[in-house]
Amino acid sequence: MEDLYIGKLLDNRYEILEQIGSGGMAVVYKAKCHRLNRLVALKILKPDLAQDAEFRRRFHDESQAVAMLSHPNIVAVYDVSKSSDLEYIVMELIDGITLKQYMQRKGEALNWREALHFITQIVRALGHAHSRGIIHRDIKPQNIMVLRDGSVKVADFGIARLTSAHQATLTQEALGSVHYISPEQAKGSRIDARSDLYSAGVVLYEMLTGRLPFEGDSLVSVAIQHISSIPLAPRELNPEVPEALEAITMKAMAPNMDHRYLDADEMLRDLEEFRKNPNINFDYSLEDLSTREEPDEPTRAIPQFSGAAGATVRSSHPPRGGEKPEEAFEEEYDTERRQKRKSNLGPILMGVGALLIFFIGIGYFLWVTFLSGLFVPTTQYEVPQLEGRMLEEVMADTTVTDIFTIVQGSIVEDTDAPAGEILSQTPEFGEKRKAGDLTITVEVSAGPATMEMSDLFNKEYREALLEIQRLGLKADTPDYVPSETVARGYVISFTPQKGTLVVPGDTVHLIISTGPEEKNTTVVDFTGKDLEEAKKMLLDNKLTLGEIELVEDMSLPGTVLKQEPLAGSEVLEGSVVKLTVSKGPEDSPEFTPPPNQSVTPQPTPSQAGETQVPPSVEPAKPPVLPSPSPTPNFKSVPVDLGGGEGTVQVTITVGGASAYDNVAGRNLGTVNITVPGVGVQEVKIYLDGILVDTRTVDFSA
């Protein structure tokens, strides 16, 4: 039959492409949103129900309830709209399969780590919904979608109701799948968020064991078992299930609501604790968890739903003396069933015979046409070990890629793993996979968080250490070398170099200047030399002319008579030399030496006969350097941030100089901050510019 909605354009925006599903109240279509150019899912109320005001109200309530939710593990609702006589919901289009289909494809119990991965996301979704007053009421694998990246989304809040609605009875539609129903739902009692946790526990039970906790010939018998029976513990069916995970499962499935988890957050905490330590012991007693509550009131009206033969069952009278409510229900159900058997036995037998003949014929046809080849043994492939290998290497390994499809999942920063290394894989190493299920999703390291190295050149040593600390890096013991261009105590070079990508915890090596290299020189003999010649000799030997003492002497004026230090002495370059110079006999004209530390030669004639005076030659002056700075030590200073919310500006001075200035969260309480210093210093601590502490710290200790 042709679908009337295919090809329609709703609200001049949503073009319906194809039908992808059908539920109790609505049909789901794949559609294209032309406004945002994306594919979406449209849930449209079925035409036969759209005429019913009650159904329209419920459909609208469902839409409003789901629209309140926004969580990565819940199918998102984009829009709730009405076009002509159509009411519809616009939802996220999921590219995946249901958890039920996923388990059926595996054909066996899931690995407990995989089950933990799925149930954690399911409980997170329920916690979000419960926090907004919404109970799902129909948690089952058919309503949980598994995406290609291994994440799950809870879908179909089709029978969700706000907690405040106080709905105590249960209809056939609300019943959902009876295999996952909570005891209180089966009895028609009041329910709350713990009912969803019971159903989640059943889903976890099925993932771990590969089977349901209760099976029966009819919906009635299964519902009664939820009320009155205790399932086998998961480890009795699958010994590989860890004891702690079994305890979590059975606590979630406790028949007595008071023995279950109080809320999804409490269950999630146990799941996280188990994930961190699979050997944890929760000290749950399975016997205590399975103890059933004794009825303290007459049995309520049992929800109406169809049994195996389509009969409607109801119990509304109190049990007879000594009988439990469930026993009374079973007896009434058996009595009604016997009565119907007597009146309908003949037609039923004829119908059963005709059906047997029909199904035998169909079975033979299917066997000959399709099924005979299904029993040929299927080749299975063992999942290789990919964790720890580089993704690029794996993609080039034909022994892997010829069999499996490698899908890159999330990329996460990891301090301990280089970029491109595979951190985890799904499925895990050693699992068996059949043809058609040969995809491996890998989580890949993006490497540690990186930043660019700052420029430390020509920074004072203590200033460089503070910058290294600000970047979260470490400084090792520096090297000290002389430099003619960089002042003593300042950075000559550093590694890693400026602009290099570094990560917190990397080590920085500094090379610090000790100033110009000190060299020795031998003092030459200046005696007998003319003062001007002696000054040139001083410059040539990298010495400095000091005091000039003039004395009367028979020698020519300007002749060097004595020197200090004496000729042949070893002194440092740049040392000062004192000269004693003759000013001639007593009656000779007074001798005036030229300015100190300069040489003024006699004028020399130029080619044109004019007199030229060469410029003065000044001696080389050593660079002016700061006084040597002792190497600082570091001390840890405790700072009380006061606690509470918000941030505070922390400033620390050492000896009046700023040693630390940064923002910190008050919730850190008391923190230790490392600052540099030399000797005994006064340390002051400021919070938001207010002095809160002054102390004396010995940095030499």
C-alpha cells in the first residue's frame, strides 16, 4: 500500500523521504530539513489515532516531555510542530542499530567490559531524565540505540510521563515489553525512578548472561515471575562475570524498591567505582537484595493486557485468606482460562491443525530455498591487538586491513602516549568476530597538550626561572660560561629554543653568563720610554693608565722613570699601571702631561703643507656589568586561599620584589607555592591586593 506521506513537504521545511519505523502511536519517517540541510527523523501520529482527542493529548505530552531533555545519551528532539491536521515531532536521526539487534548479532553474552560501557551510558541518560521529573517506563534493549562509535542513546520516551502525573495504573501500551517490567509496574502500583533502574538492571543482566531473567509461555506468566520469583544470579550462568558487577545488577533488580539504588547517580557511582577497581567488594548480600516485601494492602487492580491467546485478564477483588496477591491472581487467571478452553476447544484444535500444516509447508520452502546453507560452519576471526600500536602503522598492515575495517573514533590528549598511538579498541583483543561484524573502532592519542616555548634570552636568571615555572616546566642545573656581550647572571641561551612545542613537565636547560672572561697579561717594561709611547704600549697590552707622578730629573721631560707594577708581573687584563715621569731639571720649563688615558701625537704635515691632528685614540673600556648575583634557592610557601567558590589573585613578594602573581581557585584550600630567593628574606602574601601574611624565610637553609 502506498504511503501518503512520502514526498510531502511539511511546514515548507521537512521533506519526507521514507518510512523507517512504526510504534504503538506513531510512524517514524526519514526526512530532510531544507532549512538546515540535514537529515532528521519525523514521528507522526497514526491517522486512526489522530481522531482521538485523548491520543492527541498523550502524543503532545510525550513531545513536551522529551523536548525537556538534552543529553548526549538521549535521542534529541529538535522541534514539536503541527502541520494542517498532523501533529509530529522532529528528532535526531540515529545511524546505528538497537542494543537488541547488537546482542542478537553476537549470539552470546557480551564481554563484561562492553556491558559496563553500555550500562554506564544508559544510567547517565536515566539520571538526566529523572532530574527533570521524567520516568521512561519502558527501558529495554529495543529502545536503546548503539551508534558506530560505540556510544548509546536511549530512545522512545513514547510512554514517559511526568512524575507529577501520579499515574498509578498501567495500560497495555504502557506495559511495553513485559520481560523488562518492574514488579510494581506488573502489580499496577505507584512507580518512580527506581522502576527504570530495575529495567536497566534487567538489560544489564541480559547483556552479561545472554538470556533474560524470566521466561514464560505468556505475558501473564512472565509478569507474575517478576512479582514472585527470584532469577538465577548472573555468575551461575556466566562465571566470567565479576562478583562486584553481579552485585550491582542484582541490587538494581531488587524486587523490593527500598533495596534498590535510591537514584541513578547512586548506581552510577558504583559503576564508576567498579570500573576503577573490578575487584572491589560492595558488601551487598544477594539474599538481602532478593528478599521480597510482604504485601501490606489488598491487591490492586491488575493491569489489562492480552495473554497468549488474546484473552483480557483482570483481577479486582482481594485475595482469599492465607493467599498471597500473586497466588490469587494466578488462580483466577487459571479458572478463566479453563472456562474458555471448554467453550473454544474444538475450534482451537482445528485452527491449530491448519496452522501446523501451513507452517510445515512454509518451513520446507524456506529450508530448500534459503536456510539449508546456514548450517555451514561460519569462519570466525580473532580480533588483533591494536592497543599500543601507531594508527598509521596499523592502517598499512595488510594482515589487519585485509580482514578488518579500522574506524578512528575519538582523539584524546594523553601525556604518556605520543600522537597517533592507539589507546583502546572495540572490540577487544582476542574476541571472535564473524564476517559482517569485522569493524574495529579505535581511540587514538592526540599526544600531550602542547604550548610554545617562551623567549628567555637576556633575561635575568631569577626572572627566567619564574617564566619556566609559569609554563609548568622544570629547570635543571644551569651551565655558567663567560660572555663578552651578555651581562653576568643573564641567560645566554636555552633549550628547548623559543617557539618549540613543549608540554608541562618538560625540562629546560639554561646557560648563564659569568660576564667577560678574565685573562692574565704580563706587564712590559715602560721605563726609559716616552710617555706617549708608554701609553700606546699600555693599550696594546690591554692595561689601563693610572696615576702619573711627575718628578724633577735630568732626563728629558716625559721620560718614564718608574712603573708599578714592575715589568714582568702577571696581572689581569685591564689592570691599572702607575707611572713616574720626568718633568726635566729644576730650571726647565714646566712639563704638562696630556690628559690621562689618551694619546695626543705631534702634528704631522700633510701633502699640502697643512697641519693635521689625528683623532685621539681612547683605550678600550670593559663593558659595565651588574654586580654578580648569587644563585637563588627555591622555597615552598603555604598559602591559605580561604575555600569557597570563585577565584582570587595571589601575589607573593620576596624582599620587596614580586616573585609570584597568578589567579587560583578558592576551592583549592591551602596550596604550596614555590618562590625563589637568596639568604634570609621577608616574604609577603597578598590576596586580591590585600596583605594577609608576612613571614621571614631563610632561602639558604
